[in-house]
Amino acid sequence: QVQLVESGGGLVQAGGSLRLSCAASGSPFGIGDMGWYRQAPGKQRELVADITSGGSTNYAVSVKGRFTISRDSAGNTVYLQMNSLKPEDTAVYYCNAVERVIWREHWGKGTLVTVSS
């Protein structure tokens, strides 16, 4: 059973920074692509950033230049460094991971990020 454990959300003032972490465990096949999505109240879930097992990254236009996604050398933990936060970044942030071989997708429970103006 794959588990994704997220941490690092909270309340921050506009212009501040937060770092989210997500640790994946339990896959017999290993973890391939990982990413962060977010869902603001009344809106659909959207991709924030993702990173392949080889380290290639992709960002939403709205966060490019402010957020950085990375993963540890073992490939099982993904981070999202969020700088210059804006009130419109307020959302529940979800970790996403795809198992190798079987390409099964998994989601974390989400962590709330609130940016005050």
C-alpha cells in the first residue's frame, strides 16, 4: 500500500515563503513521476509543478519563477519551495506520485496553505 505523507503547510503573509514535503513509501515498484497540485475553494484542482524520476521539471505559468520543485536522491521525497507567496496561492496542496511499471497514481491527503494579504 503506497502512502504519501505531506507536511509543511500553514499560514504565511504575502511575500513570505513555505516549503512543502511529501514522502512516498510502500511501493514494490518504486516511484516515477511526482508532483504537486492545488485546489482553491470553488475551483478545480490544478497542476502546480511536477518532476520526473530523471529530474525534469514542469511548472504552471502562475508559479514559474517563484516555486521550485525538487526530490531527494532516493527519489521518494518531493519538495516544493514556495517563495514570494501571493493570496491567490491559497489552496489545499496535494502530493501526487506515480508508481513505476504499473503506472498507478496516488494522492496525498492534502496540506492547507493560506497566504494573508
